[in-house]
Amino acid sequence: LKKMNTLCNEYPGQFNLTIITKEEHDKAGVTLTSLISDYTGILFDESGAIFKNFGVKFLPFSVICNSKGRVLWCGNPATLNIDIFKDIVIKNS
């Protein structure tokens, strides 16, 4: 995730990375909030309401949006690597 955050900073204002977790802030907060930047956000959905409303079926779940809020990629951040991210950037720049 730190590498993704670095890439978001390389393309300022074009992309945002949002990490959504059902983990309690007390358990994951220090680790995850250290990733917050101008282009990376963390959402703690301890109640699961957002996951339910958006039909999320697995955890963790991440979304990459462009500056206009259009979703460009969503899924398990463990599957998101630098090459995939760069491909998203190239196709959507």
C-alpha cells in the first residue's frame, strides 16, 4: 500500500486510493492511518453498513477513483501491484 500511495503522489490530483476495512480502529488504526495522505484515505466500517450497501463480498476492499470520483479499479488490495496500478494510470491519464 505504501508503494501505491507513492504512485498516487506521482500523479497528483488524478487518483485517490481508498482503503475500506471492517477492522476496529483500535486494532488497525495505527497501521492504516499512517498511510493517509492527500490522495489516500482509510474508511473504518466497523458496523459493515458500507459493505452491505455496496454489496462488498470480501475483505479487505479497496477502490481507486480518478479526480472526478469515477471508479477505475476495485478489489482486494493484496492483488493490486505496481504494474496493475501503472496500467490504470496509463489508461486513465
